Amino acid sequence: ENWFGIFNGRNGSYISQTKIKSVKVFDPLLDEDSLKDKTGWDVEAINKDTCIILIAGIDFLSNRQIKQRVLSKEQIFPDDTLRINYLGIDYKIFATGGKKKVQDDPEWFDVWNYKLYLTATIKGQHLESLLVAQPNFDDQMIKLIFAGDIDGDEILDLIIDTSRHYNATTPTIYLSRPAENGEVVKPIGGHTSVGC
């Protein structure tokens, strides 16, 4: 397949076409004999820099630098708002839902009926995207991983871990070019992996 990766290198973030290497490996959860059984897969990009995410199946991506927007916080709880100015456009990320302080952790909340939104006014049009909707969480919270113009149209794109469970990660990529019907961005793919 035609793979692209988003990488962090010495000169900042960039998107680049890449090849991937897949090797069968011992899976400590499913395999019994470490010398014979190899049902797992180790997948990596052939690139010296740190890979944030691999993307396949999108024909409008191209090799180029990405101006990454460093975010002041990674988690947006209900009633929280994060304002971002990116390439001259003001964006707002905010969350709704219920939240209650957890007694034994002063910085954590129980959260339910969670919805995360992104809004912006672009070319005179107010746009809004529902990014994530989760009824509840299991010792986990939505996490903003990356913000920058991935698809080259000078509009903010996002990578968000949309997992609701502590033992899973689901990096999901949101791009602006495929967005429609008054949206800022649209989810175009994700991958769920689980721990032990």
C-alpha cells in the first residue's frame, strides 16, 4: 500500500511517504511457546525519526513540513474550552457532559455523556464538528495527540486518542479536506490496540 507517516524530527513535524516493515513476533498474550509461536505483528516505519501515526488509502497527501500547534492541554473535560489560533484562524475545542471529582485523585473526574466539539469561522462561515461522543469512561480520558495542517489546505487537522478504556488506545485522524455539511474536520480513520 501507499503509506504516509507523520514524523517528529530535528527540524519539527513533517509528513512523508514511507515504507513499513512487518515482522511476525511472539505475542505474550496469545502465544504459549516463545520459540515456536509467533502470531503477533511488529509494524514500524522505515524512518529514523519518531512516527506519530501511519496513514494509508488517502490520495491527496504529499511530502511536506507541518507546522505543529503545541497545545496547552491534552485533555478537555466537560465545561473546559481550549482556544487555538492556527495560521490566522481561531478555533475552539470544548466539551460537554457530566463530571464529578474523584475523591482519591484531586486532578481527575468521573465523566459521562461526553461530547467533544471543534468550531471555527472559516471564509465567513461558522463550522462545527462533533469529534467524539462517549457515554462513559473506564479510568481513561480522550487525549489530543497532534494538531497541525496534515492535508495541506491551511486548516487545522487533529489526531485524537478516542479510547474510552484504560487498556486500549484508538488514535483517530481528523482531516479538513474531506469535511462536509458545515464541518471543520471529518474522521477518516483510526486504529484500536489493546494492552494485556
